[in-house]
Amino acid sequence: MTRLLLLVMQTATVILTTPVVAATANTSSCMAGKRAALVKGHFTGPLLCSGKAVSFVKIGRVEQGRFALYDYRYRYRPIGANVMHGGQRIILFRNGIYAGQYVLSPPPYTIVTVKGSTVIMHSPDGSPDAVLNFADGPPRNILVGGDSVRFTL
């Protein structure tokens, strides 16, 4: 059974998918219109729909346009918490359906670009770029900024 809870904090509406799911008044603009696909696909992260410290931006398409990549950056303070939470996720959709994500380290943020079927992740800490070849789909394990990152649902 899913409980519905709307959390409002300062300037951000927070939607948590595990274990509580919440909705906003204007879901069509939430996360570039992808909120419903994320919930349906059992996305395992916070769904933040507004606020100055939230961005959900399309990076591009790879693998002959079958995968759309989005750069999701967020920062928020959960109700009852004394510490800010935040992070960056590269979220993939295949033919409009949530396909998975790469959960990157918290700030400083990784710069992600798409060139053909290649995704380049540039870490601002000076470590070598991660160059991902999507010709055979999303790589399962990658190294970004010295951290091992898995492709997860």
C-alpha cells in the first residue's frame, strides 16, 4: 500500500518515492514532465519538483536516439533533518520509459555531454574524463572522478 504525503520546505516541494510517494499541484512541469514515468518505473531517489536548488535538464540522446539522458541535480533538507541532502543523477529513459540511473557523488557536480553514441563525464576534480560508449546500451559499471558507479534501476 502506498501512502501519499506532500512535503513543503522553504522553496522546494519534495517528493520521496521510498517509502512515501507524494505529488505536486502541477505535475506536468515537474521534472520536465517525466515524474509519472519515474514513479511508474520505481525510481529510487527524491523527486524534487521546484526550488532554486533543483534542476532536471535533458543532456541529449544516444544509441540512435533510443536513450534520452537527463542531468538531475538537487539539494534539499528533509523535514525533521538538520543536514542538507543533495546529489546528482544521470537518468536514462528508453523510448520514454524510465530505464535506470547513474548516481554520482555530491557536489562539485560532474559535467556531462553527449556526442553521437558516446557520453562524456568530466569531473571538476581533475581526474580523467569517463567516456561511455552507449553503442550496446548503458555501461553497467563506470569510473567517474575516482568513484566506481553502477547503472541501477
